[in-house]
Amino acid sequence: MSEFDGLPTLRNPVALAAFEGWNDAADAASSALDHLEQVWDAKEVAAIDPEDYYDFQVTRPHISLIDGDTRRIEWPTTRFLVASPPGADRDVVLIRGIEPNMRWRGFCADVLELCHSLEVSRIVLLGALLADVPYSRPLPISGSSPNAEAMERYNLLPTRYEGPTGIVGVMHDAAQTAELESLSFWVHVPHYANNPPCPKATLALLHRIEEVLDLPVPVGDLAEEAAEWEDKVRAAGEQDAELGEYLRELEERAGDAGLQPLSGDEIASEFEKYLRRRGGGNSGPAGPTAGLF
């Protein structure tokens, strides 16, 4: 448990949370929070003690040099940063972390305790999943909220996914149990082009954050980067006939509402078919979710 003394007094804060790892296809969700940290000049106010929640042989600390001389160890953890967006009448808490390796319930309790200490009124959880979606159309956003009005207001596609979950799903459930208003947004990342970054997916999440906070979010160069990303995928489809045919099939499907995230077995099957068409062998170290670039 971290010590949460000396916390600032905030104005009607809302928390945004994203975690690297299983919940973060193409790093789209964590990149959204990294972007907000920079454009809003967010300042760190607290961090979870990593000792209880991370296996340092799995999620290793990093050594960095300060001024090219002093060595500093940076431990994997979850940080809390506070931003005061220009023109907003509220503050925003950014919860930027790494999916813990153990003791998830205790981890969620620590996170929610700090949210309570900061008097957070709502937590918005961000995730990114692999799905069978066309890259050239708006990337679908699914999500959930115990509030039916919120589902309708944000035009969310209710997910019918059943299976293993990550820390975002567990945190969402813990927030409901703690009676903290919660909402999740999951952007659907094309499984055939999932190597990070995916600026189009990050941009889609930022647009939803704008809706929740009811204030403009500076997007910087993300729109241009998203267009360049689409050009790369289009070029890959033009150079690979089988991939090009697959992309055309996705385009011809009627309506985003019918698009569903792929299960792990389905992703593996699709990738194996792709390798066979290209005359390759097994998926190798990259695993069944490897993308084009």
C-alpha cells in the first residue's frame, strides 16, 4: 500500500485510466493517456508501491542515466497525475499504469482508495482490443457502463465478449462494487495491423474522452499520423493480393454493429491462414497476433 499523504484538493475531478499489457492492443489506450499527459502538462501526485503487485522478473525495472552520469532505477508501477485542462471547470486525474502481475483485487482497492481520497466522481477506463474491422472506416468503440443512459448518450456498442479478462475489466467491476460511477471505452484495433503505434485507434479514444469531459482535447499531429498509418496499411494490401482481398471483404460487410472482437483462437486461426497463403511456417516468436508492421 502506498502512502497518499499531501494530496492536492481538486475541482470535481474525473479519472481516466489505461494500463499497458493485455488490455492495450497496439498501445492505443496507454498512448492516449501519454498524449494527454503531454498536452495538459499533467503533474504526478502519487504512485502505487509496486512491491506487492509486480513480478520484477516478468516486468523488469529499467535503468536510466540522468545528465549522462547518475544512474536511476525506474520501477514498473501505476502513477497518478493531475491535469487542469485550459478553460475547464474541473481537474482530470490520469491513472497511467502497467497491468499488475499479482494480487489484482488488492491493486484495485489501492487505486480506488486513492480515487476516493482525491474525491473522484467518475472513472473512465480505456482499453484496446484486436478485432476483425476494416482499417479505412472509423474504428468501432465498444464499452460498458452500469448506467443505461450513459450507454445511449455515448452511443456505445455493448460487448457480448465472454472469456479471460484483464485489469481493466476487473477494475470496472471493482468500481461498481465500490459505488464509484464507471464507464469503459474499448477501441477495436485491426488484428492484421496491430503493431504499435496505431494513431487512428488512439485518436478514436481521445474523441470519446472529449465527449465525456465536454471539452476539446488538442490532438496535435495525430490526425496526420492516422492518415499515414492508413496509407501504410493500404500499401500493404496493394502489394499482397491475399491481404488485399481480405481487406475488401471487410469493407463489404454491412454496418459496424455486426463487427465483434476476435477471440484468441480466432486471431490465431486468421493469422495461420495468412501465413499459409504467404507460404510461411508457424507464427514464431511474434505469436499469433503479429501484425503487418
